[in-house]
Amino acid sequence: MVLTTLIFDVDGTLADTERDGHRVAFNQAFAEAGLDWNWDSDLYRRLLAVSGGKERIRYYLEHVRPDQSVVDNPAGFVARLHAAKTRIYTDMLARGVIPLRPGVRRLLTEARRSGLRLAIATTTTPDNVTALLEHSLGPQSPGWFEVIAAGDVVAHKKPAPDIYFYAMQRMGVSAHECLAFEDSGNGLRSSCAAGLATVVTVNDYTRDHDFDGAVLVLDSLGEPDQPCTTIHPGRISGRLPLFNVDVARSLLSH
Ligand code: XBP
Ligand code: MG
């Protein structure tokens, strides 16, 4: 099948946003609300099993801190807390706190030059995507992506396939002409359930996840001066110093 489209996850894939970004923003929002909640790195690793920031707060409230006597409207409480967290997080991105991962800018630039179509499929809030793209790739960069499928636009978040189906449907493409990029077990399960060949670039939080079903698992997309390491070769034989459009095309030609 001929590759026409690349679909990117955001958190952990375009940038390593969770430990030093989202987690810090959640904790600052908790402090701002006068809550004694603190999500340290290990607890956050466990909470990341729950996709979606609002869902994660709700899970913590119900399963870790059921003692917390919060207002009688937990949904409203969670929504307000999450809105504060998103404000704090987008401010962090505007200050350039979280850089893009190696190879992301290079692959996006090469893909555009090669005429490949681009989309995003993410659980995170749309404002977070816009802030990351604008502040790391420039004010025009959200327009590089024909579809930015994000957050609550679908009822069921990753690992459900809904967000990928939504992105493909809006682009009018079939799974066989697309390649997805993910970082986590939940993300891979989502893209595979949507029928997408998927490349995984791991990070500290996801290195030990189950990536069975990925067509390739790397430690990053690599740069000429920072070669990537192949963790699971999948459909690729031989040494792979960096991931580029030729490698992407070869993954779909199998
Ligand atoms: C990762 C997520 C998101 C972020 C937090 O999204 O699960 O919930 O952790 O962002 P993905 P929000 O890997 O699919 O990009 O608080 O905006 O949900
Ligand atoms: Mg991710």
C-alpha cells in the first residue's frame, strides 16, 4: 500500500510532556485550589494508565483520595481544576519549557516536502496541542496538520480507537495508507484497534509497556548527530540510525 498520511500522537511522542509538563501543571493547579494533593513522578506513572486529565483527576479522587470531602458536584469540581491545570500547562509551553523530541521537527519538515498529509490524534486538550505546535514549530504550524483530533472530540479516549477513526474519517483516508506514531501502550492499542501500522518511540514512563503489534519500536526518531536505537525491529532489517520518510514508506510497502 502507498503511504499518504502520517498521524501523530502528542504527549510523549512529539514532546516528552508528561513528567516535567503535565504533572507539574496538575500539582500547581492542586496547590492553587488549596488541595494537599501532590502527584510525584512514581504516582503519576501509575495514574497515566488513565487517559485524559479530567478522567485522571476523577480516578485519583475516587480511588486514591476517597476521603476528600469535595463539593457535591464532583464533575464541576474536576472541570474547574482541569481548566486551571490547562491554563498553567499552556503557559509553561508558551515559555518553551518542553522541547520537541529528537527527529520530530526533521521528520515533519521532510514529510511536508515529500507531499505527505499530516494529522494529529491525541487525548490531550486541543489548547495544549496548539500551544505546543505554535511555540515549538511556529505560529503557522497547526495549519500543517489537516486534522487535529484532540481530547473530548470523541466519547471514548485511548486505548479506544475512536480518536484515530475520527481523524481518518475527517481526512477521508483509509488505515492502509497511514502510519501512526505513538509512545505508550494505551496509544498503541488505540492505533492498532483502528487498523493502523504504528511506530513507537518510547520514553522513561513507557519504556516497559507492552508494544506487541508495533511495526517498529525506537528510543527516538533520531537525528544525524544523535542516532536512534532500535528496541524492536519489527518490519525493519539492518541498522537504522534515524527514522525518515523512506523508512516510513518501506514500513507500508511490506
Ligand atoms: C496523553 C494523555 C493526556 C495528557 C494530559 O495524551 O493521556 O490526558 O496526559 O492532557 P496523548 P489533558 O498521549 O494521547 O497525547 O490534561 O489535556 O488530558
Ligand atoms: Mg502519548
